[in-house]
Amino acid sequence: MSAQSDVSEGGGPGGPATGPPAGGRLTRTVALVGLMGVGKSTVGRKLAESVSAQFIDSDEEIEKAAGLSVQEIFDRLGEPEFRRGERRVIERLLNGPPIVLATGGGAYMDAETRALMKEKATTVWLRADIETIWKRVSRRDTRPLLKRDNPKQVLADLNAARAPVYAEADIVVDSGDGPATEAVKAIREALGLK
């Protein structure tokens, strides 16, 4: 599946909760959600640059706040504690000025974090097929949830379980093998930025 301009509005009531940004600038944070490896950081950086907004990766902010890597937090404190810290960091970021925010793959699964994002941001589900995602994530050994037997099956199972929740995002954009600029263009169009 390649990035395409086939953008659909997600299950959020009424689609994106924002009108066209004033003067081509964001009036509301854009939060990218989706499975690991769909391109949230890559697309997010390019989107932020295109709208002159700050880009923030929530995992990087969590690491700064904790003084530990995501892997170390998972190993030492467990996933529930990681999710609590993640929620606090995302809430802080959403209470600031409009940014482009790339969230970790599990952030939107947490009901409280999801409610915060729905209230204070326009959410974009970056969606890709499993083969594309696997090709991307298998290049690095830094994904805590994939440090198990048969990681490709774990990834497929995560995708199946999470897709219905990701589908609640305001905007859905396919991000495949094409250049990230195609996904950026589709997001800009959905936000009313031509």
C-alpha cells in the first residue's frame, strides 16, 4: 500500500475538530497515532516543517522526563508505569501551543490519553499494511513490544487489536512505501491546508 491522497474522516464525531488553520498555521495540535513503524516521526517532522510548527515525539519527551530510554522504562518499571508517564507527558504537551505530535504506538490505546487527544488535538491515524510496517521495524532492535518469539506475528496481532481504536481518529491517511511527502500532502488537504 503506498501513501495516497485517499483520506477519510475517522469515527470522531464530525471529523476533524478544527477549521482551516489561520494563515496556514495550526490553530490546534495535530497528534499522529498508529502502530510503530507507520512513519509518525518521519511524517510528523515533514508536516511540522510545512506548517512552521514545532515537532515533538512523545517517546523522546518521556525519555527526557524519566532519564531512561523507553526500553529501560519497560524493563525496570513495566508497561503500566510507562503508560502513566506517557499520559502525563502527552497531557503537558497538549496543554501548550499547537504542535505536531508523534505519539507512541500504544498511547492512543489508553482511554484517558485518547480522551485527552480527542479533546485537545486533531488526531491523524497513519495507517500502513503489515508488510510495510514489518520492513521498517525489523531494521532496528529497539521496540520493547517486539522482543518476543515470532515478532512479526506479535506485530500483526497488535495491528488487529488496535486498528478499531485507531479508526476513531479524526483523519485517516495511508502511509505506505511512497515518500513521506505524500502522507504530508494528504494530511494538509484534510486539515484544509492546500
